[in-house]
Amino acid sequence: MRGGASQPGRAQGAVSIRVRPGGWGAADPREIAQVLSFVADLLAPAFPRHAGDVIDISYRREGPVTLLERLPDGAYRMYLTVQDTRWEQFTYQFAHEYCHIVTNAEQRSNQDAAVRGTQWFEESLCEAVALLALEGVGARWDQRAPVVTVPGYAGAFHRYAELLLNQAHRRLPPGTSADAPLENWYLANRAALEVDPYQRAKNEVVANVLYTWLRGSQGALESIGYIGVEGLQSVGEGQAFAAYFERWRAASPERLRGTVTRVPALFGVARPGANGTRLVGR
């Protein structure tokens, strides 16, 4: 469509997707909206707090991003970096950015530097959600594809997920503890990640572990919708990560708290709220 965004695609989770023309190569903005709504159909029902969200999507060369500031009509502003009909890459990038929306990244502007130092975890988590989306969309594509593709296109989603999951830099050393697989890794990399959360090779090590958690823990996907709901303004020295998890756990419904508590254990972090961590409301 000329001069404006495509007609919104409506997902089952009541998310409205609109795609602005320009830069997409051979991909039609209307088809992009249909595909991304298909992805949202998979993810959005887990996030009732974000029912009714509108996501305004444009192309940009510099890399995918979702801005903290919304448009005047309340829509989230998302930018993707995919051209032509590479639907598996659209799925991967959109799911990652959508994860930032449903984990309430916009609340970071209300939080202190110690809490922003946990942003690397959310980058890793959103990579894990993107992997989960590739798997889920691939399982549904051939039977319910929202656009016409060649027969067997579902395999593209599975192959892309496998390619990413099996990258050598994502692997932990042999003999890593099954209960706390990231404990030694976290101790070695914590300081660097708190300074620069966008170290993709490191983020992706964590993402593979969180992907396993998302796939194997009941309610895990739903639980991430409660990240960032509560502000965190003051913590004890060196306790930001444990306090971050405690805020997440406390904001979650009782039925999801056990699932959330499993996450700090993966890093060998003490039960949230232990060791004198001081939590302060907004």
C-alpha cells in the first residue's frame, strides 16, 4: 500500500501488527504483517498483560531494535533488518524484539544503573524466545501457513533454529553441572556483561540454556511477562542479579514462582532475596 502502513494484522493474542512500506526488497508489507501476526499468534496468548498492543514495524539497515518510546497513538516502534521473503529470519528477529516488549523493557527508564546491569540477561532471554518461535512456527507452517510458499518451507525454520543452536561458541564445556550449568561461566563473565550487555557470543551461550528452560518448564514462557513489572531502586552491594530475580518472582502469580526460581539456580545464584538483599518499591 502506498503512503502508509499495511492494514494491521490481528493475532489471537489481540496484538495488532502494522508494517510500513520501504526497504523490504521483494517482500510485500501486507504479507510481512500476515507472517508476523502468525508468529504473534504463537507467542502473544502467554502475555495477557500485553493484550491489545499495537506494534508499528519499519525496515532499517542498522539492525533490529525496539524503541523504549512509543508513538503518539501508543504503538510500539519496532525496526527489523530482513529483505525479501526470508520468513524464518522475519520470525527470528520479530520474536526477539517482541520479547523485549512483553518483558517490559520500557520500564528500564524507571530503574537504576544496578538494574540496567542485568540487561544482558534479557538479551539472552529474547534470543531464547526467538529460537522457541522458530521451532513453534516451523511445526505449524506447512499446515497453516499465512502466505504461499514452496512445499516443505517449514524446514527452513527448523534448519535455521538448528544452525543457531549448534554454533560452536554457544556450547558449554563438557562436564558442566546439569543443575547449575552457567555457574562457572557466570562467575567468569559477569563483570564484562554488566558493562556491555550486547556481547552476542556470550548472550548466546546463556540463550541456549534458557531455551532448554523455556521448552521444559511449564509456564516458563508466560512467566517472562512479569519481568520488569516491579521497579527496583536499591539493592545491597553485589546483589543486583539476585534482587532482579526476586522482583520477577514476587511479581509473578504464585503458580509460576517455582518456574521463575529455577532460573537463578541455573547461574548458581542463591535463592532470590537471600543474603541481605534489600528490595525497595517504586
